[in-house]
Amino acid sequence: MIIITGAAGFIGSCLAGFMNRMGREDLILVDEHNRTDKHVNLEGKKYHIKLDRTLFPSALQALAPEIDFVLHMGARTDTTEFDPTILRELNTDYSRAVWQFCTEHQIPLIYASSAATYGAGEKGYSDAHEATPGLQPLNPYGQSKQVFDEWVLQQKEQPPFWAGLKFFNVFGPNEYHKGRMASVVLHAFHQYKESGSMRLFRSHRPEFEDGYQLRDFIYVKDLLDVIDFLMKEQPASGIYNLGTGKARAFLDLAKATAAAMDVPATIEWVDIPEDIRDTYQYFTQADMSKLRSAGYQQSFTSLEEAIEDYVKEYLSTHRYY
């Protein structure tokens, strides 16, 4: 059996669908299942049981010998969450419990870290273990992920294989419930549809032109392929970046979304909200050399191709993965 935490969320539900496509229906889906806005993410998915997150891992001790893998995607992912108690409980302490469960029962583990750990990027974007300590995230969410990554690297007792994946800017189907935290592609689609224009942040730094803040955008389908590779091949355990390795401008994203919708790329410029202005990342780009050295050879979907697929196959029809 395969355990997926955060299974009703964006990436977790896509993983459940991907596993079904790979012929796996022996899934244990862990989440806060009373969230009605996420129920549709799991409609049509085949699984063994659904389990409330508060019951894992304690409720599954007896089933541990039957578990092949744990995919720990569950977390509080709101980058505007500033309550350290909530972030410590859901992102750090909970992840430690998952790690200890996998270590005790020698179950392979893949967990979600975040590119938010890199902060403003002043120390680069290397996923080398020696570069991990001392990174300076810009918000409490990133800090909660950084604390766990540093803790993991100090552990002598480990699962037989583990990978911590530093997700960069992931977008794709099943993120409809995320509200303000949804991808810029989803916001662009709705803004073009509702008003005929897209709102983009002005730059508040002179070295970046408006719209040329750069991010490493990765399509969720590429992320699923990488996780599948890691599960099957189990290369050296460690922290791995998961982006495309190529930063793109928000203006490129806006134009690609408009092209996929066959509408003019009309831009409305707005100031970055003050509550996130000081913690806003102007540039992210994953160093993908470690994953490539581990044997992953597939190419990543270009921003334009990924947006076209997302818009035409999912957003325009409100389909789920």
C-alpha cells in the first residue's frame, strides 16, 4: 500500500490520480477530510481507505508491514500564515512523526519541502546538503520547511530511502480550492475571463522591470513523473530541487495564458500588497544538477506547452486530474 498525506489537496490528489493511472488502487489517503471544498479533488479516485490526518501515523502501526511507500505532501502551505504554533504543529512536528514512523518500520519516504527555504536567493539555489544549513527563508512557512530539512540532515536513523523535494512554483489541475495561494496561471485565467485583463505586480526593485520578476514554474505533471522516477529507481537519498531549472518572467506567463485562451494579453499593473512586499521573491531558479546526476533524463514541459495543456484540458472545462 501507498500512503499519501495531504491527499485531498492539490499535489496529493494529483498523486492519487497518477497512482490510479499506474494501476495502484491500494492507497491510504490522509488529510483533513471534512474540508468540503476539497472533496471534488478525490471524486472518482480509487483507494483503500481515507484517514483523518490526526490519526496518522499512530492508527497505522499495525498496517506498517503492508506499506510500500509514504508520500508526505500534507502541510500548511499558506505563505501568509504567521502563526508559528500552527506551522510548527502541521509542518515541522507532524513531519517528524511521519519520518519516525518510516524509520521505525523501514518504509521509503518522499516528503514535500519548498523552494521558499531559499529566501531571496542570496545563498543560491543549490540543493547540496552542505548548502542547506543557514538558508534564510523570507516567511514563517519557509522557515518551518527549513527547520525540518535541517533536522532531517542531522538524523542518523533514517528510512531505507528518502527524498525531500524542494518544490518551486507548481501549477496545474486540482488547485481550484487554493484561493489566494493558487498559482498565477489560475488567477490569470479567471482574470482574463472575468475582466479581459490580467493584474501583474509592479516591481519595487529598480533592477527588475515590471513583469520581469522571474520564477521557476513547473507543471504538476512533470512533478508526478519525477516522484514516479524516485519511487522506482530510489537513487541516493537526499534533498532534491524540483523545478525546471529555467526561470521565466511573469509577463511570459501572462502572454502564454492569453494565447491559450485566444484573448489579447492585456495587463493591469498593481502594487505588491504590503503584507508580502518585504518577503516577495524576485528570482527563483532550481539547480537541477543533482536530480540529473541521479539519472532523471526526461525533459520538462515548457511554460507555454504546460499552460496550453492546463487551460485547454482542465481550466476551460473545469476538469480534474
